[in-house]
Amino acid sequence: CLCWRNQGLANTTENRGAEAEEPAKNVPWGRTTAYTVVDGLSERYPMNNRPRGAALIFAHSEFKNESLRPRPSAAHDAEIASDAFKALGFLPEVFSNLTKDELEKTLHEVSKRVHSGSDALVIVFMSHGEVKPGNNMESVWAKDDKIPTKELWINFTAERCASLAGKPKLYFIQACRGLDVDKGVNMTRAVRGMAVQTDNIGSTEEYVIPVHADQLVMWASYPGFPAFTSNRKGIQGSVFIHYLAENLKNSANISPRPSLSSILLKVS
């Protein structure tokens, strides 16, 4: 399940010069001002920095709650995700089995970094997840307790992390969102048609963006459904993380590099 939290799906480009950024400032009417290298009508995000930015990978395999099964494939999934984002020019940081307090502290500390020299931020989160009956509130588990899923990105909104304003924040979440099982639909070759496989920076004009703009959230499953692992067809853990890492890493060696939207379509 994939969604962009802005008005459209922007691509990335590496042929736009980066400009100096300034920290946000507060204005009399209470709206934060952030300085960004992205034009208000740009269809592409600049991708010029090396490294492009941090790729935070949170892998949980052990839990204090005995009702939660261990996730022995977490280390493997973290490794292939790290390799994929490293191939794309990001700087991976892997965190294993953090407690709730450690997780929240890490997210807060990263949001306070100066990201002026970064093009983007990536967060990959792998753990158990659940939905609270009644209000459909989604949560994900740290080692000792759960947190609302929104805590993964709330620290990085344009309002709270101004040095990432106007830059893509990408969240990939491997966690269940319910217990319903998608049985799928068998596809067969049609008589006619294609077979279906299973599986400009100089502007100084001011403009306003939503606080939650430029965020992409991609889940391993749709709301109400679980996420799966497998040991078949070369997969050694999360099905979602396997195909995400494979397609991202393959795209690193293609010139010109395909858009993120087309890569994630293949993952889906």
C-alpha cells in the first residue's frame, strides 16, 4: 500500500545544482518559514548530494511481550535493505531491537540533525504491527511496547524538521495491519493483449506547503491485512523487503535511473 502525502508524485533528478539553505525562522503569525532548493512547481526533487541522506533501518526480532513471535529474519532483511540504499548513495544506519524509549529518542535526535546537506530521508521499519478495534488506530511494536505508527514520521514534518522541508521523506513499513488474508485472484493470458505477471531553483517566490508534504509511506500490506515472510524463490524473510531491496538495488545500475514511482510499481 503506497501513498504520497502531497499534491502529486514527484520524481528525482541529479542535474539540478544545490543551493545553500537556511534554518527555519518563526514569523509573527505563528507559521514556520523554511528555506528550500525546490521550486514550488517543480516536478522533480534535486538529488545531488553524496551521501544523499540517512537511511534509518529499524529491525526488531525480539520482544518482551511473550504473545509476539520472534522475527529471526529481521537481521537478513536489515542487511539487504542497507545494501540497497547504500547502492543508491544513502548512508545506512541500522538499529536493532530498540525499546520504545530508545526508538522515540532516536527519531527525535535524528530530526534535530542539520539535514541541509541531504537530499532525502529514508526510514525502513520492520516489526510486528496491529490495529486497535473500534478506532482503527495503527501501532507498531518496539522491543518492549508499541507506538502509534504516526510516530515514525511526526518528527520529520516540515514544521518540526525544517532542514528537510521540500525534500522527500520515504517510509517503508514491514508490519501487519490486521488479520484478513488476501486470497488473490488467478490471472490468465487474454486472447488479445499483454500477459499479466503475478508477482528551476533561481526563483525566490514564497509559497506554502502542507506540514505533511513530501512524505511517501509504503506498507507491506493493505489496511486490515497481514504482512508475509517466505523461504521460497530466494526469499529469506520479508517478501516486501526482498522485492523492495532487489528493485532498488537493480535501479542503481540503470542509466538513466528510473523514477521512484516506476520502481515501487514493480515492487507492488
